[in-house]
Amino acid sequence: MANTQAKIPNEAKKKVNVKNGLNWLWSEYSVIIAFLLIFIIASFMSPRFLDLNNQLNIFMQVSIIGIVSLGMTVVMLSGGIDLSVGSVLALVGVITVISLNASGNILIAILTAFVVGSFAGFLNGLMIAKGKIASFIATLGMMAAARSIALYTADGGSISGEVSGFTAIANRDIWIIDYPIIIFLVMTIFVYLLMQKTRFGRYVYAIGSNEKAALLSAIRVDRVKIGVYTLAGLLVSVAAIIETSRLNSISSSSSGSAYELDAIAAVIIGGTRMTGGRGKIIGTFFGVLILGILNNMMNLMNVSPHLQGFVKGLIIIVAVVFQKRD
Amino acid sequence: MSSNSFITMNNIEKAFNGVPVLKGVSLEVEKGEIHALLGENGAGKSTLMNILGGVIEPDRGTIEVNGEEVRITDTRSSQSHGISFIHQELSMVTDLRVYENMFLGSELRNKLGFLNVEEMCVQTSNILAELGVEINPKKYVRDLDTSYKQLIEISKALLHNSKLIIMDEPTSSLAEHEVKRLFDLMRNLKQSGVSIIYISHKLKEIKAVCDYYTVLRDGNVVGSGEVQVENLDNITKLMVGKSISEERFNHYSELGPVALEVTDMMSEGLFKAIDFTVRKGEIIGFIGLAGDGRTELFESIFGYRRKYSGEIKVNGQIVKMDHPYQALQAGVGFVPKDRKENAIIKDLSVIHNMSLSSLGHFEKSGMLQAKKELNTFQYYKEKLNIKVNNPRITIDKLSGGNQQKVIIAKWLEVNSDVIIFDNPTQGIDVGAKREIYQHIIELAEQGKAVIILSSEASEVLKLCQTIHVMYQGEITARLKGEETSEDEIMRYATGFRKLRYNQAFR
């Protein structure tokens, strides 16, 4: 008697669990499902899509925007936004090349890049955390200012590296995998661990979800925010090094332009909430890949480059509509 | 059924994810009746009212309005049947004016299609006058007291010709004189034939204003009847399944050294000349009406507000509180009021909310140890009787009482010497309330210094050895818990009497 009674709720529970499980899978990993779907469609539409070289090509192309998007994810999880990433990338690139040419030392050039990128991010953080300026405004200012300094320094044109070996960063490979892909993967793992396994990451989620409660939980909100923007700046400098190294030059006027929009798109497709507090690094990783596949597919199918923006815009909006919103 | 009944709900059933929440609930409300809907959090009150308000649809059961069966599919159809739902969190647009809020979504327009501001203002004034209040309809809602916001919500319901108004814990953020105003209003509404369903945890209020009651427990109606005939103790017994008397929670802890000493603290326009001490093992209370400055005072002591002068000593050391982090380091913890805005991080899991202020305890070479967090949570879950099956769900899915316990666990894990509780039982049902009082007593017995801020005299009377009464930013009296009464406290809280605090206490 007691046995049969216990059995029924158990079975009911199981059903509920399965249903909850599916719901959970969808809400947490809808971006991966979308990715698989687009991947399968792409492989049907173009036979060359599945080619290993093409696959690596996609990865290579998204690595720079991917690294920028990782930083953008952290910023957006904290409830902010960073519009300055593209301009800062150009500025870092310009100063890195100057430092490279002046010192003749690749290591010094890389360190310069890190310092400039993090400093720009630090300034963003300072304005936002201590100056209480909305992140949109503060980074909009930084976007204009950084581009202007880059243009002034490079006299509006491009500057090229004169040290052999610098191009190796973006153009060498291990086995058949290019360095930028490896750097992107390593950065993804690094930021993932930072967000999931450290105090810093937990604080970022808390601040993005409820800043007042985070402050009343004795979290040093200002410091964390400065850290968030500094990290974003540091990741931009990593991306800037790859971008500069790839062609051994950087354009002060066009490099990095509209990167902020691609990065924000990737983060949103990846399921991070605009207002912060919710989202995942893994989501952004697949969001970046989805954008990469779309670009690649349209190139393979000879879609006019003028129309590619339209398709991308459409996909972004569709992706967001299909994601579970609350 | 009597022909006088306005609304009848029959055998309503509702399940979420296969878990039944309502198991055949029936409810009848007559015209011009104030009906109390009682029950602990999770008993199904909100679900039942959400069905009536058109927020969700029932799985089974019928609803009759004026004897005719109706289907309520959304909030609009609920409104068209004359039902208004005033939620616990007021849904006012604070940056709009009073009349704009009143007519939000149903604005009056003149022939040209422009807004007819004058007419809207006149109608607003008329309705407010009927309720016996005078507010300029062009005032911004953000400049009004909470009680007035409540009034505007009710006026809005009247504007839509509502015949039934559902009030979900309307008094939880009101001071006592505001509550009185609300009750007068409810009686007026009743006279004019409007029915009210009143959800509250406060039995005294039920006794004061309600005619009939229905008690829900675990999705069933466990009792109903006339309020005036029934003994309050019995109703409480029905709600929790056991009796809770208005006892004083005695505790006999040895008073240790002074843990927190505040001297001559003031902040322009908020509070002034604040002096008090609290010793280890002692529970002291701060009570006052809205605008007394007690919350602001303790937010300053916790470092949340920076602009203050005066001296704060924790364990004999002078500390300048510029940031809550300094308070935490010095050994002061703070469980804030308005849990949803100030305490819980709704996107974080239950476990992560618990560990948020003491993540250092769970780190190993810079990495958080999920296992350790879980084990610690299990310890507090047991200790504080937190009801949650899967602690990885986000905290907003728990009931108010359980959320509060998680927040308390958070500060227990920090292990501060001084713990400040601001309105610790706000929006919490009777059973959980008692548990929380018990935990507060235990803290004192373990040698913590505990400070309780409350707007309910009965709460501080239950727990505190010393009660500080505040009025307009000043401490007007210090009373001994065993020797004072609610009446005496209220006299000082309303500014009717004022003691020179130093002589008062010695």
C-alpha cells in the first residue's frame, strides 16, 4: 500500500523533471541549438562550407571580434556597455607599431599594447564608477577621443611595422591551427574561469543584477566596475595585437570601425541580457561563431557585400526573438 | 447561493509544472463586504487572486460574477467585470503626475485628439475628494508619500467603476497613521457597496476592518467565517496548524563588553544628536514612524551613506564608515529592509546569495570551491530551516520568509559581532516570523550585539531589552523592554512626548 502510494508521485516527479530539464536546456543553451541549426543549414547550402580549410578560415576571421566580444560580455553582465572598443583597438594598434619600430623589440611592443589598452579601459571604469557617468556616455566619449588620438598620432593614415617576426603572431600556426584561433580559445577559457570560478566573476553578476543589493552586501562595487572595464580594455589590446600583426600595419581611420556593434551583436545573440546579471561566456563564444558562419555563407554564395549587413541585422533580431526573454 | 453575492469561485484548481497549488478552492464575496484572505506564504493566496485578476487561468473550476458564470482570460476581461487588483508593489509611474497615472491607458481626449487635461484633473480631484483627501492632481507621484500612492491606486480602481478591489498586503509599507487612513477609506468603500478582498498577515488589521475571513493552507480552504465571532488565536492556529501566542521571547544572555558605540552622530536633514551603545549579547530596538530617520541612521553606520559627522566605535576602535566593506571588516552586518530591492540578487542562485559577502571563505588558490559553498549552505539550511529542494535555483523563486532566511545565513557566514536587522519580518508569514525571532534570540545568546529596526511596536516589544524611539531624526525616548507598552512607545514616536534621553535611561 505504502509502496504504491510512493510510486505514483515519483513517476509524476520524473515527468516534471524531464519537462523542466528540457526547459532548462532550452533557456540555458538555446544559442548552441541555434548554432547547430545554422551549421547544418549552411552545410546543405554550400558543399564547400564543411571543408576543413573553410572551417578554420571562419574561426580565424572571428578570432579578433571574438576576443573583443569576451570583454564586452563581462561589461554587459555588469550592466554596462563599452562603445569604445573599436577606437581603442585602433589607438592601441597605432601606439604598438610605434613602440615596435622604436624599440625593435616585439615583447616591448606587446607590453605597450597591454598598457595602453588597459589604461583606456581603466579610464572608462573610473568615469563610470567614480564619476557616476552612464557607461553609454562615458565610452561614447572614449570612442571619439581614442579614434582622434589614433588619427593624430598616425597623421590620419596607416603605419606599418618594420620589425620582422611581429607578423608571426597572427600568421603562424601550430599543426594547421593558426595562432589567433588558439589565442581566442585560450582567452575564452580564461574569461570563462574568471566569470564562473572567481570572486570577481560572482561580483560582476551580482552588480549587473542588483547594484544596490550588491553594495549592501559589502561588495566594493566601484573597484569591480573599474576592473571590468580594464579587463575589457586588456582584451581589446590582445585583439589589437592580432589585427596589427596580421597585415603588419594598422589604419588609424578604418581599423576597428564598427567592431563595437559586431561585439554587442555577438553578446546579444549569445543570450546575455542587455541590462546585465544574466548571460554566459559560452553563449558569446557561440554567438561569435554564428556571426562568422553567416558571413562565410554569404561569401560562399556570392551575396552582394552590400546586402550582408541586412541579413546580419535580420538574424540578430530573429535570434533575440527566439531566445527566452523574461 | 444568496443573491447578494458579487463573486463566487467554485472548486478552483491550479497546478504549476505538475505541482498542485490550489486543490479545489471556493470563495464567495458579497457586495459591500470586506473579506480577509489569510494564509502563510505559499498557501495559494496569490495564485487564487491572480486567477481572479486575469493574470493566470485556472485548470478547473468556475467563476461567477453577479450569479453569471464568466471566463476571465486576461487582466482586461477581469477589469471589465469590475475587478481591480492592487498589487503589493505599487504599479505607479512615479515620473508622471497624479492625474496622468489615474488615466494611464484611458486618457480623455478633446475633439482635436489632444489630451483633455482640465477634465482629467477635475475628475481626479472629485474622486480623491470622495475619499476625503486633497492632493493637487498635477503633483508628481514621486513627491508623494507611499500611503498617498496607495490612495491613488484605489482611486484608479474607483475611476474604472470597480466593484471588487483586491488589496495584497497594502499596509506592509505604511506607517500607523497611514494605515488608519486606509482603513477609514475601506469602510467608506464598503458603505458604497464596493467589495474588498484583503490579503494580510497582520491579524490585528483583519480584526479592525474585515467582516469575513477565509484561511488557505497548502491549497485548501481550512476555515472561514465571521471575523468578529472568531478568536484571533484560532485563526492563527488555522493558518500555521499550531497556536502562536503574543508571547515575549525571553532570553538570558550575559551582557558582554560594548560592541558598538555611537556618539553625537548627525547628518543634515536626516538625523541628529544620536547617542547609543549596544553590548554583546544584547538586543536593542529602534522604532518610529515614517520619516523618523532610523533607516538612514543605520545605513550611515553601515557605510552606505557617507555624509555624516560623529563617532562610531566598534569593539572600542573608532571606525570611519565610508563603504559597507569597511563596516563588514569592522564587524558590522546589515540585513536591509525591502528585501527585493536591497537584499536579494534575483539572478543568483540561493547558494550564491548565501555566500556573496564571504566568498573568501570558499576560495582555494583564487578559485571558488562549489562543493564547499554547497556544504556550508546545507549547514544553514538545516540550522535555519530554509525550505528549498534545489539550492541552485535562483533566489526569487523562494517565498519571502525563506529568502529572508538566506539573507540571514549570508550574514551569519560573515560572522559579524554586530548585526542590524531593518524590518526583519516585512512581508513574511506568521510561522516564518516566529522562526526568525527565534534565530535573532539565538544570535544574542551566542554573544552577538543585535539591533532591530521596526515600525511595529509589538515586534520590538517581543525581542528588545532596550527600545529607542525616534521621531523626526531624534531619539525621543529610551525605554526598557519589560517596563513599557505599545501605547507608551507610540506617544514618543508621534512626538507627543519627548524625554531627555540621557536622564531617561539612567
